[in-house]
Amino acid sequence: MKIGDVYARENVLKDFSSADNTQVGESKEVYTFRLLAVEDVQVPYGQFQDCLKTLAEWQTYDENGKQYLNKVLLTWDAKGIGTVKGISFIRVDGKITDLIEG
């Protein structure tokens, strides 16, 4: 994988009634992962070199194709260690509702 590469996949989710187990709706999730850069990262517990900076997005659409939820995760992963820094937020109808940084 090189900088700028994108991996995407799509899932269809079927909603069923708990009363009679009939399908009552359907939604779609689209997952996109993009390698943005290789960067050095300074965090409270140290400095890490050559971290992979990755953007992951989960977009959820209703059965009419309207996007209603977008989860975004930005991570920096150090070789042999894993994620050393992350920022995540959720957008609902275009507005950021939760922001978590760590």
C-alpha cells in the first residue's frame, strides 16, 4: 500500500421486525480507508517515527440513499506498536456531534 491508496467496501444491512421477523427496511454502510502520509508523532508518552497516518470513514445511508451518519477516524500507527494517536468524530446530517482525541 502506498500513500494515497484507498480501500473501500460496502455492506447492505437488513432491518427486521422483532415481532414477526419480517424485513422492515434496509440500509447501506460504505467503509473507506485511505493512507494519507508517513509522519513522526509526538504524544505525551513519547515520540514515534514513521507512523502511518490513516483516514477511515464509515458512511451509513438509509433505504432512500440519504446519508444520515458518518463516522470518521484518523489514526497514526507505529510499526510494531499499533495506534499511538487517534482522533475520531461523528457527523449526523452534516453536523459534528462527538469529537474524541487521544
